Amino acid sequence: MRFLVVFLAMLPLLAAAETAYVTDKLRLGLHQSPDTSDRAFRMLESGQQLEVLFRDGNYASVQLPDGVQGHVKAAYLVTEKPARLVLAETEAERDALRAELEQAREALAAPEANIAGLQTRIDDLSARLEAAQAEVATLEQDKADIGELRQRFRGSLPLTWVGAALAVCLVAGFLIGIWWVDLQNRRRHGGIRVY
């Protein structure tokens, strides 16, 4: 029961509590009267740029960029840009840098693709060069082997030549043998051929 009484007593406090924030927007009235006692004829937003013509205690005579002149409370004028304007300028600069970075990336994309293509071509040509060098080495080894064989068989004749010479010699020997036998038979028989 005691808990219920305490809870009911606290209920109005809980209902009255709400979250609130201080506004970052200031609206300053521009007046005709130097002491700003009249009604403002124009409202100036926070961050509005203006030129201070002169200050008179708590008030300042100002001129806007469009040439309109009036009076404002001097306590609301600062020489430094408000954080909102600095933030907007910084964001604009950041966006410009991002756009520039994106343009630089796009500009680099084509050369990077070209470099990748050239690297692929270099790799292909390197592989072909290595294959050609291996083939050259093989051909040089074959040439050296052939040169060694030539040195070894320098004084010898080719087998086909030797075979042809033997065949000619055999045929010639056979024909000369027939002629010789015929000649001897004719001598023996007084010039008559006897077979």
C-alpha cells in the first residue's frame, strides 16, 4: 500500500517531465528606431552577414548586403562566423573534395585498366620469350651434337655412297669376269666362242 501511495504521489512529476533542446536558430529584429523600441520591420536569421556602421552602447546601426539599413541589439552581433555557417561551409568543402576524389578515381580507372592490360601482355610476352629461349637452347644443343658427329665422321663416307660403290663394283666385276672368261676361251679354242 505504501508503494502505491508513493507511486501516485510521483505520477504528476513523471507526467510533467519532458525533454527539450535549446534552439540554434536566432531571429533578430531589424528596427528603424536606434533603441529598437519600435516594431521590427525585418527579421534577420542567425548567420546573416551585415556591416556595422557604428555602435552606440547596447545598439548598433547596420547595413545589409542589399543596402537596407536599420538598428539591432549589439549583444547579438559577433565577429566570428556562427558554427552553423562554418559547418555548412565545411560540409560544402567536404562535398567538393568528395566530388574531386570521385573524378580522380574515374580518371585513374582508365589508366589502371590500361596498366592491367599491359601487365597481362607483358606476362604473355615473357612466357613466349622463355619458351623461345628454351627452344633456342635446345637447337643450340642439337647443333653442338651435330657438329660433334661431323667431327667424328669427318673422313668416312655415307653408307648409301658405299653401298652404291659396292653395287657398281660387283656389277663391273661380274661383267669384267664374263669378258675375261670369254677372252680366255677364245684364246684356247683359236678365236671361236665355245659355250
